[in-house]
Amino acid sequence: MTAFIVTGTDTGIGKTVFSAGLTAHLAAHYWKPVQSGLEAETDSQIVARLSGRPTLPEAWRLRLPASPHIAAAAEGLRIDPDALILPPQRPLVVEGAGGLMVPLTPRKTFLDLFARWQLPVILCARTALGTINHTLLSLAALRGAGVPVHGVAFIGNPEPLAEETIADMGQVRRLGRLPLLDDLSPDALRRGFDAAFKDFP
């Protein structure tokens, strides 16, 4: 497998840091199709800094840190999901925005995009309270849309019972768990990722 989609059960759970680790691990290119919010360091800039790997230009760069359809509307724009075509570079890591049901337009979500692309999805799930519900719902949505699921990557402190429950009830591979890193440097992330996901893919 030379291309993966990374998505999450929610926003702000650490999937960009995971994406950076995965991009370095695979010696891949990274692509964020839609970036909403330009005031702080963007996801592409974070991945470039932490992975040292090439990042491909975003198809959409929107100033407002909001759902893409809202951020686009604020600039008088409308995203055309059908025009979002996967880059040819391989290996490739593609990162979505927020969770699966984040709208690209008032009628189309990232889940619709993933269903069209048919790349294997890695679902990032934090180990905090509520993760079982959020992760199982996300898995059900992916499978209902016919999207191939490569597995779940957990992020945070160890919660072995919750992780086991998700793997069993969700009938999904538990890929590993990336701990919260005090030192978020390229070397520390590489060591932490390789230790947590040594058997990947």
C-alpha cells in the first residue's frame, strides 16, 4: 500500500502530528487538500517541519479557521469536490480536515470524497473519554460509504480496555498508539512513531 488517507474522530486530536510521523516513516509525500485557517502554522507547514518530507500545495487555502464550506463562503467561493484529484506522487499521505462529516459544500462531506478516492483510511482516535462512541460511529460511517479501513491509530495515554473494545466491537485493526510527546521535535516524533507503529503497515 503506497497511499493512505488520515482522518480523525474529531478535530484537534493529533492527527496532523500522526500524519507527520507516518509521512516520515513511509518516506512519503504529504497532501492536505483543503486548509481552513492561515493565521497560525498550517498543517502542511507542521508536517514539513516535523517530517522533513515534501508537502504538496493545498488545492484550497482558506483564511477563516472554520468548516471548509463556511470558510469558502466567507471569501465568496465554493469548493468543487469533483475537482479534487489525488496527486500522482507515491508514497502519499493525505490528511482530511476534522472528522468524516466535515462539509466541503452544503451537500458534500469529506466522507463523500474518501468514498470516491477509495484509498485505505487510517482513523485517528484519541484515548480520552468518549472515544469508544466517536470511533465506532466513524467506523460505521466509513463502512456504510464503502470506504476501505486500514485500521485505527490511537493517540494519547494508554487506555487498553477502551482500545480493545474498539478493536473488538469495530472489527478493526489496532495499528498502535502514539503517546503524547513532551518533546515534539522531528527526532522525538520519529522515535515515538517508529516505536508505536513498528509493524506498520
